[in-house]
Amino acid sequence: MHSKSRRTDATTLRKTTPTMCQHQPPCPTAESADREAAHAVAHHPEQGWSLLCNGVLLFEDTGELLPDGQIIAPHKPLGARHVITAA
């Protein structure tokens, strides 16, 4: 019995994610510097994340996961109690 090998082309595995934004004017894209200003389409504070309409996963620690898989490290501003002043 001859079995066919199942070969998958890597280019067919990566699909582009269409934007979920239907707002007018449209929300910032995932590539924009102000991407966090997009509307949330799913919000799960008990799990610490929100999905924005531009496809960005926004985490409560301010880290982000972009639709292309790029990771943006958390970027919380320091609070006043964490600021150190030089003497």
C-alpha cells in the first residue's frame, strides 16, 4: 500500500489577519505608535488581557502581543513612590 505524504507549504500556514475594526474613523492599526487607543472587542480582567479591534492583545502589565507575533515588553510608567532623585 502506497501512502501519500502530506506536505504543507510554509507560506500557506501564515495567514494575514484582517482588521476587526468597523469604527469610523477607523482605530489605529497594530503598526501605529498609538495602537493601544483602539477599542477593546474582548476584555478579560480576571485573566489580565484585552483584545483590541486592531488585533493587538493588550496585557494588564502593559505588555502587548501584535498580530504578527511581535512582543512589546511592558512599559508601565514608574509611580511617584518609585522615583529616585539625585542629591
